[in-house]
Amino acid sequence: MDRVAFGVKRRRAEPFSDGVGRLGLESGGYRAVWALSLLAALACSESDRAAPDEPVVLPMVDAGGDAAPSAVTFGARGSEGIELDVAEGSTPVAVPADLGSVTQLAVGLWHACALTRAGSVRCWGYDAAGETSAPDTLGVVSRLSASEGRSCAIDERGMVQCWGQGGDVPAAFGRVAQVVTNAAVSCAVDDAGRAGCWRQRRPLTLPEGMGTVQQLAAGGAHVCAVHDDGALSCWMTGGNAKTDFGQDRVPDDLGAVMQVAAGGYHTCALRRDGGVRCWGRSDFGQATVPAALEPVVQVSAGGFHTCARTANGALTCWGGRGPDRRTPVPELSAPASDVQAGYLHTCALLEDGQVACWGDYEFGSTALPAELDHVRGVGSGDRHVCVLDGAGRVSCFGAHALAQLAVPRWLGRSVHIEAGAAHTCAIDEDQAVVCWGHDLDGQSTPPEDLGAVSRVSAGARHSCAVTIAGDVRCWGDDSDGQLDAPPSAGPWRDVSAGTFLTCAVQQSGGAVCWGDDADPLSTTVPASLSDVRQLETGVAHACAIDGTDRLVCWGYDTHTQASVPLELGNVAQLSSQSFHTCAIDVAGALSCWGRNDAGQASVPPELGPVVHVSAGRYQTCALDAFEHLRCWGGSAPPRSH
């Protein structure tokens, strides 16, 4: 078979401890390549995950009767008040009550999708990038996959369609048998077992000598492939010494394999004799297979736990974040025909066509702590908020699954804070940068030689600062080239780290953007923009206030986040971290526009003049002149489509 050489970018992953005595949580079991196998019609090759061996066809289960009841619904865990860590256990997770009979499940980092018996797709859970919003044009679907921020489906014609973050599919891909995806990569396999992978419509490189692949799976920083003869090969796709737990080192005595599952930083293989073997990271017991485990027909690896299914539909799970490292399975109404382990939750498809999910989606809240007052600064992330009081103390509230609330105890008086997607950075009184929270890509680990800074910005997976010498230094994810500022464009006086791009303001008042794979739509600053006073970047758009107090936005406008309202007057301050934008006019009136599924762009009508606004992904917070904080949005229940 001819092979096509693709080029892939690496995403780093990093485990961490929250620094306040809690067990370390790595963010990202699924910040990886959930792979399978596929081919481009015009000539393609290897991929990322195909169908398991003959005895186990990847969960394409024909279950339930024509009049099967609706899905099992336990009821979601409440999200009122300050949400802290909750150990994963048998805590029920809501499933749409009208789901109906289901034939296949796909579980992502924080969401799940189901293929109904009628061939329609229903998704629910955390909708970070539209991954639960299945397109109306999808049609009848035969296969599903889900991962962090993205979902994909194969329709009855064998065509792939993805939605959510980076959901574009190359036009060259023809008839597909299976598809898998993660936040960075999508892969598929055709009926002949030829595979291919892509990212943002660009094909990716696979290791030499792959040959025909039966199945591929990807974890936090590695990918594994099951070959025709049952041999298993694994390789690292990125990361660093902190993410190397030996998850890519296949045991010499493993034997023939019929399925592989890649979790956060561990790997599990189902041997042809029904035995399970796991290796890699196991500080939560995720790679420690129970000694009494009987032969199984399926294994699924999550972020911190692993589950297996026997031929008679019994489930066993091990590992997990609880104090006893257990992941209990609730009592199910019928045997399981499929099990899918997510980041902190698990879903099972039952033989009667119902779906049961349990664990923790870890949603945040905009409920303010009662003692909060005299706020001088605020930073709003995806699902957490951090505030700076008049004494320079920082406190945070909201979701804590990724240690977002773990303000370092040694942090002294701070003068400024910025919240990213799931991490926060502060400038202390010595002009040093301190960051905490999600550190999968190193976004919470400033360079040791950074020195004193005048500005800091926390993005989705990278952070940037302006040094007192006027240099821009960035750290974290560089998969789109968002770390390296143009070498001759400085000196700088401000910087804004988004998701796929970074923008900065020159000391001369000009603006420059880089990253987003050099996409001109988001990185090309309008020629008319000059004398920039403030600049903010979102996922793939940016906005700036010029010297005449005029607001200018450019880049991707998927949720109208870059469409400045015509009635907006002169602007004093703006904020835009993700898919909505907020601006305060010179009279203190606040306007927000763009994505509004959680009410984040719906300014409370009773809100008076404000002096500062911080727009997170699912909530917005504003400060008035009396140092009172008001937040809205964010606490809406998980969406169901």
C-alpha cells in the first residue's frame, strides 16, 4: 500500500499536584489523539484507531426493542454555591430523559453522545466548543466518536462530519468505516483498513512501517495501534519528561491483542485470551488490574480509571480519584453491551437500549462566596472565577477539577490577576508571575528566567507576559505557533493570550497577532487600527480599542463575537476570552454579544455603571465603582441536543 506522509504538531501534557495537600490531578486524560483508522479517497494511509478484532467490533451494538423505554435518568449533581472536588464514584449523571433506544455511545472529556436506534445523534454534557450541538444536516448516522471539545459521526454513505473544536473534515476523505477524534486530531479508517489522520483539514504524519491497522487509540501523550496479527505498537506524540510514564512501552510478554484502550497516561490492552494488561501511570490505581478480574470482551481507559466488560454484560472498574481509589459501578437495570470511560465519568449502553452514566462532569457555578467584598480585580475562566481584594489577596470559586481554586499558600500580595480557561496567573508586588491550576501544556509553569513583568495574560492552554524590558515571553501549548512573537516586532507594552493565537500591542501603539497556524483571518490585524489602548483575544478572534475609543474586532465570527454592535459608542474597556465579547462604554454601560447558551452575554437589566468586566467562557463578571462584584451565566445545566 502506498503511504502518505503527513505532518503532525505535538501537544504537551503534564500532570500536577494542586500544592495544597490534595492528590495531584492531571488534566487530560483525553488531551490526546482518540484515534482509529481511515483513508482519503485520493490516496491515504495510516490512522488513529479502527475497529477492534473480530470478536469485538467497536461498540456498534444493536440493542433494545422497537418500543424500548427512554434512557435511565438519575438526575444531575447540583451545582449551587462553591463547587469543590468530588471523588468519582457512583454519583449519577443525567441522561436526556427522552433519549429513547440507543445503539452506540461515545464519551468525550466532559460530554457524551448517543446514536439512537433511528440513526439520529443526541449529545449532552459540557458544551465547551459546540461538541454537543450536532448539525441539523447530519442525516442518518452509523458510527460516532467523541473526545475533548469535538464529536464526529459517519453517516450511512460513509462520509465523516465533525462538530465542535476543529471539526473540519478534509474534502478528500471518502467512504469511512470508523472515525475517532480528540481536541487536536481526528482519524478514520476505510473498509480496507487503510488509515489517515487530520487536524484542521491538514493531514498528519504516522510512524513508518505501520502497515494495516485494526484499531488505534490515543491517550494524553501517546498513540497505540493494534495490527492484523495482534501485535501492539505504541509511540509518544508529544509531552515531556513529566508526562512519560512508560505508557508507550509495550510489555514484551504481552501476547496477541484484539483491542487497546489509551487513557490519560496509561494504556490497557485486551488480549485474545480475554485477559487485560495495563501499564503506565497508576498513581490512582488506573493501571492496576484487579487480580480477580475474569476474562472480558472490552476495556475502556479514562482519565483516572479503567473499566472492563465481560461477555455476560457485567462491568468492573478500577482506579479513580476517591480516597480509596475505587470507581464503584451503580446497580444497572440490565447487562451492559458497551462501556465508555470518560475523564471523571462513565457511561454504559445496556442491552435493553437504555443508557446509564455515573461519575462527575464537574460543572462550576457563578454563586459568589458570601464574604466576598471590596474587589479590586477579577479574572473569569471557563468554569472558575478568581478575585483580587484591596489587600492584594486572591481567592477563587467555581469548578476545581483541574485545581483552579488552588491558590498557592505562599502567594503574597498581588497587584493583578488574569484567568485562563482553567488556570490563573497573578503578578505579585515584586512583579513576579505566579500561576496555578490546569498545567497540561505547561501553561501554569512560567519560565524560571522570566524575571520582572509589567503584564501577564492567561489563555486557554498557554500564558504570556511582557517583561519590564518590553519583551513578550509565552509558555505552554505551541501547537498553533502561538508562543513565539515575531522577533523584530517589539518592544511591547501589552499582550493577550487566546486559544489558538496571541496578540500584542507594540510600544508604538501598533498591534500584531501570531499563531492559529498563521490563519490570515485571525492573525491579520485591520490596517486601519492604530494607537491601540487595549487588545483582547478569544478562541480565534481579537478585539481592540484604538486611540479614538473605537472598538474594532476581527477573526472568526462563529457566534457573532467579532460583530461589534452598531449602537456601541466609545469604549473604555473590553474583555473577550472565548466566544463572546463584552465592552464598557465611556459612561460605564456594559454591552455583551456573541455566544449566550449559559446566559453569559445577557447583561442583568438592573446592572448599573461598571468599571471593569471579565468575560469567561460560560460566565461574565463585572465590578462597579464601589468594588462590588456581580457575575452571571455559567450555572446553567448541561445542554442537551
